[in-house]
Amino acid sequence: MSHPSRDFRAVAQRLPVAVCELDATGNWLSVNARWTEWTGQPTGQALGAGWQALIAGDDLPVLDAALRDAVTHQVSVELELSLRAQDGGVRLVRCFFTPDVRGNVVVGFVGLLIDVTASRATDAALSQREARLALLEARHQALLENLPDLLFQFDAQGRYLDFQGSTAAGLVTAPEQFLGRTIDEVLPAPVAALARATMATASSTREPQRMEYELEVPQLGRRDYEARITPMRSGGFLALVRDITDLKRAERQLIATREQALSASSSKSQFLANVSHEIRTPLNGIIGVTQLLRTMTLSPEATEYLGVLETSGESLLALVNEVLDLSKIEADRLELERVTFDLPQVVTQAARAFTAQAKRKGLQLTVSVEASAEGPVSGDPGRVRQVVNNIVGNAVKFTDAGQVTVTLVRGEHGLVLSVVDSGPGILPEHLESIFEPFVQVSGRRGQGTGLGLSIARRLARLMGGDVRVTSQVGLGSTFVIQLPLPRSAPTAVHRPPQRRLSARTLKVLLAEDNEINARLTRSMLEWLGHVVVGVSNGHQAVEAAQLGGFDLVFMDVQMPLLDGLEATRRIRSFEKRSGAHVPIVALTANAMKGDDAACLSAGMDAYLAKPVTVDALNDMLAWFGNTP
């Protein structure tokens, strides 16, 4: 059986010869750009019988006779034609026309035209060109015979016309049993239907299409395949089929591993959320009591005990926050804010917060900002403050005598913050390990979790920078923080809100199921001069809010019978009918990513994580109390 015509549009453009498709009468259906390069005749003018106008002398009758003979006897045609180029020159072209036989009828030809003008100068040049063509053909054939994939050719009806492949191991049946038959006769019905649909899409879009399917193959079992189906100009299709069983198996294993990791991460996040809630709830009571006791007159001994209690509560809160931050960073869930802020102000305030601690140890703490570092920048001021707190706090903690110097400059690659201490120094083998989570270098005095430096470096790297350290044992250490924060316009600079008191006495609804936290929060609010009505579950909160008369609602998120989120939704639904709106502030011991978004999406106006302080309550009261 003659080899059917192929789709030359994609491949013929790259060949050093003219390639064309002809119908049975010699009219061109397609030709590559090489023809135009040779003759100057545009491709559009060459189609049909247009190309024959350039045939010189008596070559046209010879061509017509040769094609008629080829149609009659179904044989190939080889001849030379003289072509008149539009620049006046003449080219000698060696032509090969191979009939495309279908149903014992020649429906057209595949033409290969070789410019032999120059090669006719010597027989040696012609021999070299023929040898090259033979080599190209051999390589082409070798490539086809050694393809790792299977190559199928179909006619427009989905009938198998040809097959190429280095092995028949992946075939459902032997080539002699499927050639000449349709895909519906060879493949299982679901696969055949998918192939039909893919061929239809390829035919309508004139673009290659991809499909994946499974087949039961003799001696191999169930295998996964990928087929890339390319439409041909003649209406048929080429399909390149690849066995992707190993790839799919690896993909399924990867998906399973990812799902296991996500499940483990979700379990870890849920565990941390639960632990955070369980710790923050009693911690709210501890810190709340210490703040209320600060408002009372106490004996020196009681004041000392109160300081111990306050410090212990703050240390426990810092530990909870560090563990949560590390979890967010490791899970790639920590999101950075991008606002315009005054970096020198943030660095100075964060560093000077350790002034009292430094004085108690007899240390000199100095902070300096070079003029080059002045000016607003764009970034996350809260996370920058956290990095400074961790590095400076670490320096003060481990330095017993001398000084801690904090310097902010603008370097070649952005802002550089240096923290130099006169502490005991760090051994060379520990300079990297101190940045690992929960690692504490043996022999260094001080309490902590070993998370501060790890979080500081990870935050700096999230911001595009880094934290590096150099040290000499007995002389001290230098921590260098690189912060490539871009300069920003000197407008809309983010600054911490100024603390203020509410201009009036507010009537506050407090929804809190924990009795201790309810008593403490009520005491704080009353100490600030406001009237408090307390309820212990969501149902009571909804009923009280619907009665009206409240200026502000503090709503615990986790409550029995009806939680704070659903209670807020019901209050907002009622307000849509009444036209009222009371500000609702969430009070929650949850502090994982998404908790604040869940509160705001439920209709709450703000969010306070426990433990709640007097200052935090006062800020909320001032904000909403002064809002009309």
C-alpha cells in the first residue's frame, strides 16, 4: 500500500528543499516557503496551476504526461524541470512526485523539489548532495524505527493507516490485526469515544490535542498512555502515543504524599490552635489580674511578687506567640504587610524598649541612625519590629557587662541594621546552629525557647533579606540584619495610633462564657469608666443586642449553645431590618491564620486576641467610642 500524504505545514518550512502536495491533475494544494525563495513567486500565486507558469521550454508537456502515467500505473515520477525565476534567472530543479493511493485510486501526490542548478556544475557536487540526501533519509528512517513512542496514522474516519515504533510491546494487538480497521473496532468503547472526541476537537481547531487513557495490554497489564493527536491537511490524523505508566504512578505517589503532608500540617495547625486557645484562656486571667492589681496600693513585698507574676505571664505569652509564628513560617502561611512606615522610628522604639533591662544589668544601650537611612520605606513594620526585638533582646540577655550598640545605615543592597554586644561570644561551630529552632548553645546563660533567632532570620529572609553573625569568644558578637526595603513616598506613613481615652461613658455588652475572664474583663472596663452588661452565651448575646442601647459589644468567639461568630451573624441579620449597627469586637484565644478573617467575614468590626490588656481594651473603646 502506498504511503499516504502527511501534514507538511509544520515540518516542511524547515527543509532545505521545496515540498508540496498536489492533486491528481498536478494542481498544488500546498507548498513551503522555499519555493518563493527560489522563484520569487508568492505561495498564494503558486497554488493550483499557478506554479506551472514558471516552467520553461517544453518541460510542461513532459510533466503532464509523467503525472498522467503515474495516475494510470500508480508509480512515482522523477524528472527535472527548468524554472524561470522572476529575477530573470533559470533554476534547474529535480522533482520527485510520489502518488498518494487510497482505495486503489491515486488522489494526489507528495512532491519534493530539489534545486540542482549549482550541483550540475560538477558530478562530484551532485554525488555529495545525493549522499547527503541518502544520509538524511537513513537518519529519518532510523529515528522512526527507534522512537521510544508509538506513531500511528489515521484517515479522516479514524481508520488505522500506518504504524511506526521500535517495539510492539505496548500494542493492544499486532499491527496486521489493526491496520485498515477503525479505532472503534480496535479500542475499548470508552477509549475509542475519547479518541473520537479528541480527533473532532483537533479537526475543528486545527491544533494538536492531548488525551490520556488506560488500556489493558497483553503481558503488561493495565498501562497509562498519553496521545498527542495532530490534524493533517488531508483530513487524517497523526497520533504520537507514549507510555506514561511510571510517570502516572509517580504522580499518584506524589499526590498521596502531598495529601499526607497537608493532613499532617492541618493536624499540626489544629493542634497548635487548640493549645493556643487552652493556654491563652487562663493566661488572660493571669495578665488581667496583674494589670488590675497595678491599680491598687500594695506593699513593697506584694509589688515585688506582682512583678514576678507579670514577667512570668509575659514570658509565657511570648513563648506561645513564638511557637505560632514558627508554625506559620514553616507552613508558608505567614503573610507580610506592605505599608509605608518610618523605619528609623520602628528600630529606635523597638531597641529602646530594652533600656530598663539594660540599666538593671549595668549595660550601656545606644541606638544610632545614619542620615542615609532616614526616610520612609515600604514593608511590614510589625515584622521588622519583631526581628529587632529578637536580636536586641538576645544581645541584652546574654551580655553581663559593657554595652550593646544598635546602628542603622543604608548599604549597597538596602538597609543594614547592626547589633554589636560585648557578651561572651559564640564558638565558630555554633554560629549557624543558633539559628535552628529550639537550639540553645551549651554554656550560654539565659532562659528561652531557642526560637527568637530562628524566627528573626526566617522573617528577614521572607522580607528578601537575611541575618548573619560574626563572633569572637570573650569579646562579643555582631549580628547584621539586611533589610532590602524599598524607599517610599513621604506620604501616608504608617505610625502607631496615639493612645486616647473615650470621650464619653459607654454602655458595653460583654459576651464571655469563662467566668474568670468575664470578671476580669468587666473589672477592666469598669475601671476605665464604662457600664458593662454581661452574658455567658451566644443566645443571650443576640437577645441583649436586639434590645438595643449598647455602644459596643465585646464578643467571645467560643461560647456554648451558640458561638460568637454565629451570634454576630444573627445580630447583623436583625440590624438589616432595624437599620441599626452596633460595633462588635471579637475576643478570642485563637490566634492562627484565618481566625481574624473568619471574625471579620462574620460581621465583626475588629479582633482582639487573648490575653486582653487594659491598654488594648482602652484603644478599642476610644476608637469606637469616638466614632459617630
